[in-house]
Amino acid sequence: MLERLFKIQQHQTTVSREIVGGVVTFMAMAYVIFVNPGILTDAMDKQFFPALTVATCIAAGVTSIMMGLFANYPLALAPGMGLNATIAYTVIIGMHQTWQVAMGMVVIEGIIITLLVLTNVREWVMDAIPMDLKRGIGVGIGLFIALIGLKNAKIIVANPATILAFGKVGAENLIALFGLIITAILMAKRVRGAILIGILAATVAALFAGLATMPKVWVSGLKPEYFHTFFACDLKGALNWGLGMTLFAFLLMDFFDTMGSVVAVGEEGGFMDKDGKIPRLKRILLVDSLAAIIGGLCGCSSATTYVESATGVGEGGRTGLTSVVTGLLFLLAIFFAPVVGIVPGCATAPALIVVGYLMLTEVRKVNWDDFTAAFPAFLTMIMIPFTYSISNGMGYGFISYVFMKIFTGKAKEVHLLMYIVATLFGVYMWFA
């Protein structure tokens, strides 16, 4: 049955390898179970935290399983970290809108993106992106992932004088370095499950160091109030002209964050063909767009494809079985959330750093001899981590690419859709 569903042999993988990939992806993404409710309850009532935890697990679990079964790719989904902060701090707190209106905006944005997928517009845009820019996106996201890993490990910290600084030596960064060394050695020895072993080793070290504690309650039950956020979105309130620009920002963030993640994971997993196209791309984009609607209906923000999926790909995950395993673990986490909470950020940090390295290797494929293509790719690479945003980094790359080609007499090399996308990014950045 698994062979028929996922074509395991055709993708030169094994069931055990896919399961390990799914577990690693889940562990790299598990922080969303607690972080997403934490961000949203800053703007909503704290009493919603259990409900948002359940909603986050269901949205992530259902959409990841959908991706695995329908698209057969190791891409996992969960409520997006950028959009949830925009909902909480900009829409609800800043614009004094109800959380029901905010979720209504997410549903409407998801419907619009779904229509763009069904009319092939989203796929056309993705295919119109030059290969060097796609590689720049992948490298930029690799740097972004590594930056997040270093931050979670407290190896780097914020500093008002130098922006970033080396973190003080302490238990967290020492444990992260311990996990990183183990992972790197096992990777060098080509040991299967190296990333997972590194996470588990760092978690055990964190338990001994007191940075993680065994839960008093291992299994949690469900109560009716845990579903309070489901189907509570206010679509009528969201259809307000005054919210139009914010809705456009939602649309752009979701549209291009996903695109960046798919390109990055596709490059890492070898899913792209020589022309930079991904087979069954429409299926990926359709599930992702429906995930936005599902996230809004659950009341936990737009669900989107996570770039942390690359950790499972780094462990050898190549089919949808990987994302199905991740999805099932998210659903199980509803009942075992205390156990999931054992793994601290410093234990998953090594996985993100190693995956950042794997994705960075694509930099050698950029055509550095063509300055008009290489320089925009370079801007994309550095602006994704420096702006802490995939969509903003892509915006700088797209706009610079169009300008470079126009003012060097190569305007005909630019696809019409690239002009449109660059213009949209310019409008977005001007009003952001």
C-alpha cells in the first residue's frame, strides 16, 4: 500500500528512512505548538492558549497529511510564524480589530490564493523566476535557517551596538554545540539518522543540565472549550476596504514565503528538473493555499509550507510518507503536548545549522559570470536572513533583477510576470 501511495522504490528511499525524516521534521517544527499560541494570546485572551494549541496541532497535522497524500512530497505545514505576528501585533493590537476579523482575513486571503492556483497564475509566477534567483532563494533560506539555529542556541544574541554579538558561554550554547558536534561527525561518517541522533543527544544533555524537565503529566485530555477558536472567523467584518492594504500584505507574504520554501526544499531534495521546474507543482501549491483557509477556520493563523521540512529531506526523506508521519505526530501531540515540550530550542538548533549548511552548497551553481543575474541572487541571499523575512528578501532580489536587466539592455530576457511581481513588491515595500 505504501509503495502504491508514495512510490518509495521509484524515489530510491525506504520506509524507515521516510519515517526518520518525518520524525526529524516534526522535532524541528514542534516549537510551533507552543510559540504560535504564545504569540496569538498576546493579542487574544490568555484563556485561549489550550484552544490555540489544539488548533495549531490540528491545522499542522491535517495539512501535512494532505500534502503527503495528494502531492507526494516531504513538505510539512503549520501556522506561519511571520503572519501570526502580523495578525497579533498589527491587526488585533495595532488596528484594534477582533481576532475573529483577523482570522476572516486569513480565510479570504487563502481563498484568493486558491483561485490563483486553480487559474495557474501561481504556477506561472514560480516558473517565471530565473534559475539563478531560485538558487539565491535557496541559499538565502539556508542562511536564514542557520541564523535561527544560532539564535535558538544562544550562540548569537542581539546587541544594540553591533546588531549581533557572541552569546555568553552558558548551558544552552554548550549543549547546542555538543549536539552540533555529534551531528556533524555522524554526517561526515554518513550515518543515517544523524540529525535525529543529534537532537536526542542534545535533549538528554539538556535534561541533565536542568534546561528541560520530564513532564508530571504525559497525556492530556480534550475539553469542549479547546475548540472555541474553530469556525469563529468573521468574513463579513474582514471585507472592509480599510483592511485592503493589510490583506494585500497577507497575500504577498503567504504567496512568496511558500514559494521560497518550496524552491529551497525542492533544490535540497533534488526535485527540480534542469529547467528549475518541480513536477506536480500545482498539487503542492493547491494544498498550501487550502492550508491557509484551514488555518483561518481553525483560528490559529494561516498554515503554510515550512522550510524546516528541509531537515527531514536532509535525513533522506523523499516522498509524501515523510510529511504524513510529521502530520500524524502533530495530531498525536494534541494528547502528548507535555512530552513534546521536553525538547528545548537549543536541542533542535544543531539540526537547523546543519541544514543551513546543506542548503548553502547550492551557491556554487549560481552563474557568477553574469553580473545581471548573480548580483540579484546575491541580494536575495543576504536580504532573506538580514531582514528576517523570506518574502522581503525575495522582493529585493526580484526588483534588483528587473532593474539590472532593463538598464543593461537585456530587458527582453525578463519574463512579463517578473515585471508584474517586481512592481507588486515595490508597492508592498513602499506602504509597509
